[in-house]
Amino acid sequence: GDLLPADGVLIQGNDLKIDESALTGESDHVRKSLDKDPLLLSGTHVMEGSGRMVVTAVGVNSQSGIIFTLLGAAGDHEDEGSDRKG
């Protein structure tokens, strides 16, 4: 499936199913529709169907960007702590 490069809101869809396991760990595909759960997240994969979305966030402002930033910040603190002796 195609990788979603940005966060957005679904504005048109046809039997759209998304693999959100990269963000949520949930292995089941999530059905997206205008009526129910129209939010699409970067870093997820389109498994079935098609759709159009309005982009709401990209890069470090997207959900995957925020996660990577937080993971990087946690790694920086661990590195600082490992330099201390005693």
C-alpha cells in the first residue's frame, strides 16, 4: 500500500482501509469514511480503496513527526546521562 506522507482529513473516499500498525500497534486494518473516523495519519499505509484528503500537518508537526521528535529527545537525555561518572 501507499505510504501517507502527511496527516489529513478525508474529504472523499471509496472503501478506504488503512494499516495504522506503525503508529498504534493494532494489526487490523481500519476502515475510514467521511461519517466515521475521517482522520488519516502520516506513516500509515493505504491497504484498500482510494480517497482524497485535505492535508493538516506535515513533517515535524505530523503525528509521526511528533513521535520521532519525542523519541529523539528521549535519546538525547539518555546520552547526557551516560556521560556522567559517579
